[in-house]
Amino acid sequence: MNKRDFPNIHFYDQDFVDIYDRTWAWIEDYWTAAAPESGIGGGKFFYYPDSNILDQGEQIFSSFYLVYSNRIYSASNGLDALYSKQEENGAIRWRYDIQSGQPSLPADNPEGVGIPLFAWAEYNLYHKTANKKRVKEVMPILQKYYTWIENSFKRPNGLFETPVAATGMMNSPRGNAIYHVDFTIAMAINAMYMAALGDILNDKDIAFIYKRNYFSLKTRLNNMMWNDDDAFYYDIDAAEHQVPIKTIGAFWALLAEIVNEDRSERLIAHLTNPETFGTENPFPTLSADSPDYDKRGMGFRGSVVPPFTYMIIKGLEKYNHWELARACAIRHLYFILDSAHPNGEQKQTLWEAYQPQNDGKAIWPEQPDWPRAQFLAFTGLSTVALMIENIVGLSVSLPRKTVDWIIPNLEIMGIENLSLKRNMVTILSNKSGRGWEIHMESEKLYYFTINVLGRKKKTLPIPSGKCSMLIDKI
């Protein structure tokens, strides 16, 4: 095995495999280090050349698929670059100029606050790298950042008052709302994963503080922002009245695990309802029955943006909706493939955002530079992370030495030469004369859990070397 190669994907649709392979090939053109005079550390990271900006959203979301590059591309450098700019009060701004290192503080977001997801990214990195030392090093940075957001934006009612731009959806129609549901839920996610990182460090004080914060936010969100008639979470205005505009921001609640079983089924029902969020290309940033919805996309008035699709699919997993998650991932990737050849050109193009009901990139006449072409920071989530995690169906945790494989359909598929730290793993399914068979190769022992069609589930220790198992014998 060549340890410098990317993992190989096997899948019955070769177009999916090709776009996965090409994503890795394209990244080299979007990989840079900041100018020395900028004071930005961290080494090389993903960036979009035309902007020359170190962007918080791009670094956080791209880390979720760069972890699968077999360490050819660092998944943590971009996060470290942002941490290197942390201010004394704990602030880490949304964007920094790569040349000067100065923060970008636009009029619509004067504090430059971004949606707070560092702890989620670090938790994911830990499970893909088993680097406990890193968790210990970044924890003080994450604590100061959490405190800055609380001190700057938390109001007496326990919610967070931020500009719409801080949600990552600058032109999202939010009426007269000042407490945006997505930002407050993101803070609950932040607290939840901060507590989990505290548990990893066996630090009971950290775990307790953030668990308490999480449950406090969970209570407020469910009491103030949940609308039982509509089965939805809404923003609220200054008078603490709900603003009945359905945006994709409500679905962060699934990832945050703040929804009980009854409510979760009703909220998830919106994702299959074509009149709200169950569009052909899942999922629009604004409900299809909203008067402001535009099937062309128009920024965040209907566009399908890969990070939000990824977020919802990860949320569906939390509630064991594996088949829906996989079906939506496949539909979404087909739209990306069908939109990859503009005007019949041979060169494939991946876009920052897509139309929800037609093939093609999203359209926003007032912003001709949006969506951006070859915007791999976002679309790599679809072509790499969703491909591995939901379409092939693999979930990896290095600290636990586990690989879970959820197979909703028996198909020829799998992964070859995935680096689990110093362990190269291959897992492939195919049909032989003896029936469906799984072939595995590993350099070290790990524990493999297979869940076939929701009917057969078994965990087995997989020794080093090559082995195989017949699914009928499980």
C-alpha cells in the first residue's frame, strides 16, 4: 500500500467515484499559507484564491472531509490559523485578510462573529486522529472564545442577539427577529461538544460547566422557540414573540439533540414534505411555502448550500434516520453531478450553492460573483464526507478503535487504503459464489460493527492481515 495516496472509494455508480477522486485532485489549487507579515500561523490551509481571505466557515466545514485525506492535507491547519489570531478578550473573527492578517468587520456584522462550531470540528478531529494532546492544547482557546460570545451577545433572557450575517446566511429573510434560532442552537452545540471534550480530558469541572450551559440553552430553545402547531423552531423578536418564517436554521436542533422523540419526528417530516424542505435537491435554505422563497436560490432564499445539507444529514443520524440520510445524500450528489457541466462544457465545476428544484448553480442576479465556482471548502462535504459517511456508510472512531458500517442496500462498494492513524484499512463488499461477502484488510486490530438493512447487526474484532465474512452467516 502506498501511504501517500488518498483512500479509494468503490461504488456501483462510477460518476460518484470520479467526482470523489477529482475533488482531491482539485484541492492543490486551493491550498495556501498566509503571508508571514500577517501573523497568521498554522501552515497551509484551504482558501478561495479570488478572495485571499481566511474564513471561519470554510476552515470549520472543510475539516470534516480533509480528515479523510490520509494526512496529505491537514484538517487542522485552518483551525490553528484562526486560533493564532485570537484576541485577549477571546474573540476570533469570522474573516481575516491573508496578506495583512487584519480582521474583516463589515457593516452588517461589525464584531465579525461567526456561527460557533469550533468545538464540533475539534470533537470530529479527535475521533478521526485520536490526538488527545491537541484537545488539551485547544481547550483554553475554545473556553476563551465561548466566554467572548457569551459576554458580547448573550442577553438576560439567555438567548443570543447577533446579526443575520453571523448565521452564515446574510440575506436570509428573518423579519423583525433579533434572536436567531440557528445561532442560539449553535451555541448549544458548542456547549455540548465542549462538555464532550471535557470528558475526553477527564476534566469533570469543564464537563459540568458546559453540560449545565447546554441544558440551560436546551430549555430556553424548547420553551421559547418551538412552535407546537407548526412543529418548528422559529426566531423571536425583541418582545420575545416568534417570527413565523421557516429557515433551514431550525434543523441545527437535530444536531444539537435538543428535540424529544415526538417533536423530532414532526420536525423531520418537513424534510420529506415538498411544500417545505423536501425539494428535489435537499434541502433549501428557506421553506418552499415561504412568500420569499425563490426556486432560483437567490442567495439564502432557497439555495441548497452543502454545509447545511451536511448538517441536516448528521442530525438525521442522531435520530437513527439512516436510510433517509443516505437517500438525501444520494439525491444531493446527483444534483451536483448534473450541474457540473455548465453549457455542455467538458470541464466539471463544483459550486458553492445549487438550485433546489432544477439542475444548475443557484442564481442571484444582484450578486453575480455568487455562488463561487470550484468552491471545494463547501462541496467537498458532499463529494467526499457524505460519500464516505453516508453513501458508502462508514463511521470511524480512532480512540474507540471502531469502524461502523451501515449498509441499507447490498451493493458492491467500500473503501480501500483508509489511513486510521498508522493503520491502513480496506473494507469492501461484493457478491461471490457463496453470496454477499465482506473483505477486510488491516495492519492492526480494530473493532468492526456491521449493520445490514437494519436487520442484522454484529460487532467483531478484526485482526491484522486479510479476512472475510459472509453476510448470510452474521
